[in-house]
Amino acid sequence: MSFESLQNLAFLLGLGLVGWFLLARLRFPAPEIIGPIFLIGALRALHVDLPDAPNYLFPVAQITIGIFIGSMLDKNSVRNLKPMAASALVVVIWALSMILFIGFFLNRFSVMDFQTALLSASMGGLPEISVLAVASGASAEVVIFMQMLRMLGSIMLFPAIVGWIKNRENNNNTLAGPPAHTGAKLMGANKPGNAGQKKAPEPGSARPKSRNQNFWGLHYRSIITILSRPQLANLLVSVKYSWVKGLTTIAIATAGGFVFLLIGIPAGLMIGSTFFIAAASITGIPLIKLSKQFVSFLLVAIGVTLAGNITPETIHTMVKIEFLLPILIATTVMFISSFAIAGVIYRITDWDFPTSFLAAAPGGFSVMTALAIKHDLDPFKISMVHLCRLLAIKMFVPLTFLFFM
């Protein structure tokens, strides 16, 4: 790892942070990952000479996600595999049906060749489907664009869905009335002599914050917390006494990732590190647990790597009407059907709807799992459903090429 490579990484991560803060300022959904993609992608589209993201950045991000997921698992998680299998079966049948339906539609009504159309309709991870595109001689830039479009749509829709569900729950709680134990307080407020009186503000109570103060407090509180003196002191103590656990965790996760990668498992680095860390956690090996606050910076790193797929050539190809209109129609059908599949998963399992939506989302494997961690959902369920879908697609698409060609 050269000094120049570290400089390029620091520069790209800096741009990613700027993109995050700019879109956060605009109240954009999922700004941690969309911000870097938009800013760096726009600069590349304007022919600004930017360094490429280091090859090790995305593998490191995948292994880190594996550590997050694996350290959360225990023996109770293993007992919940039965409803997970039913959800995976539903998603696999839907995904393979969409490949045939959307693939033939794109091949018939656009200028895409057969291989490009089928891979564009394949709802797998961006790296895995891109590799299939290159290996099969398909148009890689078209396939990458379709994968990016679905991933960005999933990232932007998910926060809106979570917000809608929370607002609905809050409205239902409001209609249900206040809890019973608050009745005495409400009765006390109607006692003679208390009517019409306003409660005086408590000494030292803070005045309402301005919009700007709320914004900075909301989006940068985690950074301020991390950089505060007590947190830094605790971090130093933790590093001093936990370096053995840290090295053990990294070694186990890295070994698991490369074993699964050599076997040929899709997204092997993340899946392998997840399984090896989970096995170590269940058997009682002492491991470190990463802070959830780190996920935002992890999403920035993933956004920086994904922005490398946006080139002037890709944009020039995609603005052609013979590509754009069929792609938009196909993508809309995929998202509508994914909502229906999320509803089916919600009905046949005890999962909440945000978890069901991420399990059925047509977005990328690693990104959806990282979003699950960020929003306190169960990343193990979501990652396993996506793994089953990705495995089925990688077996189904080559066989389809052989059968129809």
C-alpha cells in the first residue's frame, strides 16, 4: 500500500463526506451513500480527473459488514431459519420470474441484445452481475446502469417507507389516547385553582432550537460524540485492553471471507466473514463488537466505490431514448412487484414491513445489508434472503443463455 494510494483514498473519502453533508443539508434520503455517488459521479461525468478508489476498499467494507452481522448472532438466531427459508423461496421464485419477464421485454422493445437484457433484469449484487456481464460478452455499462438505478431507487425509497410507518404508528398511538397511568396527572390539571394556568418554564430549560441548530445537532451529533474527550479516552483504554480481541476478530473474519471467496460463493467476502464470526461468537471466542455509529462512515466508503461505475460513456449511452424508456418501464415494474413480494413476506412471517421490504428490495446485496444495520433491523435475515436470491440467479442465468442460444 503506497503513500499515493493512501492520499487518493483520503481525497475520495473527503469528497464522499462532502457529498454526505450536502445531501444531508437538503434532507435527502440516505445521504451517507447517495451523497458520494452523486458528487463523485457528477465530477467524473464532467470529465474531472479523479483517482480511482483503491481495489481493497470494497473488500474491506464487505468484511467489516460481516463482522457487524456475525457478532450479532447467537444460538437463538439459528432457531429462526424456518421462516427465513420460506421468505427466501418466495424471493427466489419472484426474482427468476422477473429475469424472464423483464429480460424478454427489454430484448423485444429496446436495442439490447439477449445477454444484456437478461443480466439487466437480474436483481443481484452490482459486482457479481457485472462480472457475469463481462464474462458473457454483454454490454457491461448498460448492466451496471440498471443495477445502479435499482440500488439508488431502493436506497431512496427505504427511508421514506420507514418514515411513513413511524408516522402511521404515531398517529395510531395518538388516536388510542394517553396511557392509563397518566390519568391522575390529567385529573390534577383540572383541579380548582389550576384552570387556565400555564406551567412556568423550569430554571435552566433550553430555548427552542432554530432550524439550523436542529440540522447540525441531528446530522453531526455522532461525529461530535466520537471526537469528544471522554469518548477518545474510553477509546484509548478500549484499544489498550482489546487489541488481542481485535486482531482475533480481524483474522477470523478475513479467513472466512477468503475461504468463501475461493469456493466461489457470491459476495463471498461478506458471507464468509459473517459465518466465521458467527461461529466464533456462538462458541464463546471473545470478539470485538463494532460501534453502530461506524456504519455511516462505512456507507460513505461503499458510496465512493460505487461512484467509480459512473463514467461519461455510461451516461452518454443511457440518455438515448431507445434505452431509457424501456429501462424506466422495467424498473417501475420491478419496484411495484417488490412491494407486493414484501407484503407476502410480511404476511407469512413475523417480520416487520421494513425488514420485509429490504429482504425483497431489488437493490444491491452489501448496500441493503448495511442499511439494515443502520436502521436497527435484522441484517442476518436480510443478507441470507439476498444470498439465496444471488445464488439462484448465478445458476439460472448461465443455464438460460445455454438453453435459448
